[in-house]
Amino acid sequence: MRRSLILMGLTGLLPIVVLGSAYGAVTLREQRAALDRQAVLASRSTARLVGREIAATVDAVKMISRSPTLDGAINRPGFTELARRLMEDHPNWATLSVADSNGNRLLDLPRPIGGKLGKVIDPSSLARAVRTRQPQVGHAIRGPSRTAFAVRAPVVRRSAVPYVVSAIIPIKAMQPLLFAEEVPADWRLRLFDKRGAVIAQAGSAGGEAVQSVVAAVPEAGWQVEVAVPRGSFTAFTRQTRIVLLGGGIVALALFAALGLALMVELRRFRQRQAAIVQAQRLEALGRLTGGVAHDLNNLLTPILGGLDLLRARIGEDPKALRYIESATSSAERARSLVARLLAYARRQALTPAAIDVAALLADLQELLQRSVGPTISCEIRTAPELLAVRADRNQLELAVLNLVINARDAIKTGSRISGTIQVDVRPPRREDVRNLPRGDYLALSVRDDGCGMDAATLRRAMEPFFTTKAGDRGTGLGLSMVHGFAEQSAGRLVLESAPGQGTTATLILPTTDAPPPVRDETRARPTRTAEILLVDDDPAVREAAAEVLRAHGHRVVEAESMRQGLAALSGAPGTALVITDYMMPGGTGGEFIARARHAGLPQRFLLLTGYTDTAEDLPGDVPQLRKPFRERELLEAVDALLA
């Protein structure tokens, strides 16, 4: 009997031990890999931070070396004033020194090192600076009062090096850079110079280090080391042993439960991995489509502008007008396609505001019913007392219309002509908002009883240009546009479907306590004309916009770069408005506007750009006009600024 019980216990315990051991090994390996990745990222991030600090110091010292105060004999009062100002901006500099090419210190500010002038403490880095005529970062050297290193820049005058300017920086000034990277307290970060001397250290690795990760700082020839101690892994090992011991004690009772839990966890892990791969794939496609859309916008702008100008000049020739209308219609369709690409790439221009979703759906109900036809019922249901959402109203209306039309097409598959579409507004489920930023959300779902999608189709449903519709019934951009709009609005689009069971598309959007805005009345367009400066590096875009403005009485001066634009602006005080592209030779539109305002120029500005996320340095009071634009849109934007 005892032997039977032992055999039964071992029989029940063996699968648990095997599965538990395997699960523990996998978990331990994943945790160790995560620690390894964290160590590599910490070393690279710290190396980049140190490199940026060194590069900034090198640039500052190079700027000093080019000062006119060092031409010929040292202009001590002028150089002292320059040094004082720069050292106020660089409080980590202990001394700013000028030495001759033989290493004799001629001037130390704010006071001589060690109380008197003499030879430089690190002559090798000075000799390299003289020989190479390039800035050099010296070794960590113990001086009279502190351990420091020097950043040196040669003063090159007529192919000679009469002086070398050096910023002396205590090594303790580098210590805060190591603390900027958040790592476990028992890890150790160290910064070494070219000779292997420790410049700075943070943390103290306890025990023998299992792994040391080293990253180079190319700007100085230094290295950053991240040491992970053995103790960082003992917690994972201890947890694994506890799991194995607990599993052995309750083996017979929990065998089925543990096996089920393991299967569920593995399934969730696969789902998470598949979701990550899909997100990365969609992100890559988004970057590609966004770049293509931006270039297409630049191509469409002169096309639409030229057609508008031709329409105004062609007269009453009906055949020519028909050709122009056909070309304009095709260009507008291309413009709409580009807008959808930008929506998928999350680079469209949005104007988020508080929206009462129930009221919006009530306004759309008649349009939605007409869109699906009389044989399909489109029902709208909203929960009471829901908060408003924060989103772009036009894009939200377009997203709802796209989802309803997709539902209609799913119902009308094969010979079927009737069905039901339900549009529900409700609080989201917990799984709908998982991994979204903390806050309140609203769920707008569109459910149909159509053919549904299999797993393979569902995985690709939000890819741009992917469609299961035959012929020319769709571009494959509807769901991808809704997905991009949801992501850009800090929400998400959730698709649920199965063959023969219909599809549910749920749009999750953040809510807001702000009241919906009151729409302004449309005002008449003024007729004032003015002198306008137009800056754009694309000749076709510039010519089309200039011709539109000149055709309506404006005087236009053209420039193709930031430098030409600033020169034209400073030489034409009568200019009332500046229209500038964002990306152009010599700098960005934001830099152009900042420099003009810094110079005290009073003109107003209008920015032309292909999509929104590039204009990060644009002042908030500068309006933007998206490419491609029509003649009417350009004139309305100009009139609003001249009013």
C-alpha cells in the first residue's frame, strides 16, 4: 500500500516537476535576458549622455579658440570678459586656461592653477592638439587641488598654432551623468578615460559581477561600464525554487489547475508576441506611407494650383472647362487618398475638441442609413450620461462612416442584401483599455451580422491597401485610416470577428470634462491686398502659390531658402505677410520664424507643410496650411492673417 501511494505520488509529481522546472528555466532565462538588455541599454544611454556633454564642451572651447581676442597678442581684458560669460554658462568648468604651443600656461581664469602659472599638467593632450590642430580630450590627472581632465582646442592662425585653449573640468562634474540613468541600486556604473582610469562611478556592485557591459564614448575615447552583480539573479532563482517546492507539495491536488494555468499563460504570451510583431509591422508601414504621402502632397500642390489658375483664365470654353474639371476631380481623389495615407501614418492635421458623441451620431443617423441602403437596418444606441470625447470632429465622423460602410459591405457578401448594423456608445471594457494611458475612455462600436473574417484576414485588416473586396469597390484604406486616427487621438481601434459571426469594430477614445465648442459663424472674405514674401525650395509649389496670389492682386516676392528669405525680409519693410515652407535649405520654417522675430521684424507668418509632426519647433501662434491646398484655401488663410 505504501509503495502504491509513493508510486502514485511520484507519478503525479513527476509531470509537475518537469513542467515546473521547464517553466522556471524559461522564466529565469527571460529575466536574465531582460537584465542583459537593461544593462546594454543603460551603458549605451549613459555613453550617449556623456558624449553629448563632451561634444558640447568641445564646441564651446572651439568657439573660444576662434575669438578675435586671441589674434596676435592676447587681449586679456576682452578674453577675460568672454571667459567670464562662458564660464557662467558652464558652471562645471573649474578653470579656463590659455597656453602656448610648448605647454607654458599664459593665462588661467578665474585664478592660476596651484596659485601660479607654469607648465600644463597634461602635456600629451596639448601636444596632440598642436600636432593634429584638432580639439583633444585629455586624461584624468591629479592636480594641485583636484583631479580633473582638460578639453583643449588649438588656436590656428595662418597655419600656425600660437595658443591652445583648455577647459579644465573636475571629474566630479561627470558624476551626475551616471546618476541620470535609472538602474537598480546594486548595479555599478563607471566611466573610464583612455588610460583606463576611473573618472566617475555610481553604485557599488555587490559580490562578483556576472556580466560587465562596456559602451564607447567616441567623442572622448572613453568607455562606460555597467556591472551587474550576482545578487541580481538570486531573487529569480529563489522564486523558481519556491515554485518548484510548492508544486511538489500540492502536486496531486493542483496538477490539472497548474497545467491549465500554464496553457493559458503560454497562449497569452503568444498573443502578446503576435500583437507586438503586428504593431511593429504596422508602424513600419506607417512610416513608409507617411513619407510617400508627404512627397505626393508636394506634387499635388502645383497641380491643383495650376488647374485653379487655368479655370480662371480659360474663359467660357466648355470643352476646356470639362477637361479641367476632370483633371481637378482626379487630383482631388488623389488628395483624398493622400489624406487617408496620412491618417494611417498618424501624421494628419487634427483639431481635437470636446464632442458629444450621442449628438454627433444623431446628426449622422440619416446619412448613415442612406449609405447602407433601405434593406439594411442601421440602429444607434447610446448609454445615458456619457462624457464627451476629445477628438477631431470631422475625422470622427469620417471614421464612423467608414466603419458603417465596411459593415454594409460585409453584409452584402454573395447574394445577401439585408442585415443589421448596430452602432453602440458605452463605457469600455477592461480589456479594451489595457496598456492605454491612465484615464477615462468611451467605446464606440459598430457591429454587423455579415460574413465575418478568419484569423488571417483579421490580422491584416488594418494594413493599408489590404482589402478583400472585389474589383474597384475599395482602396483598402478605410480601416487603416480609422486605426491611424484612433492612435493619433490617444486611443485605439479593436477588431473582433469570426467567420459567419459578423464583425465588431470598437473605437476607443479618451473622454474630457470640457464642454463642446460653439461653432463660429462664417465671415465674408476681405479683399485687402498686400506685399507677401513666399519662401519655398520647390519651384513648382512656389510658382503655383505665387501665381494664385498675384492673380488676386497681391505683390509677391519669392525666395528658395531661409537665407534668401531673411535677406528679402530685412530689405523689404513693407512686407505684410510671410508664407514659408517648413523643410527648406539652411534650416526649418520654425527656425526662420524664430530668427525673424528675434531680429524684431513685425510681419505675420503662415507655414506650409505636408504633415504635422515635423513642425515641432513652430511657435504656437503661427497658423499652418496643409499641402496640397486649393486656391480658395490659400486665399482664405491669407485673408485671415491680413484682416
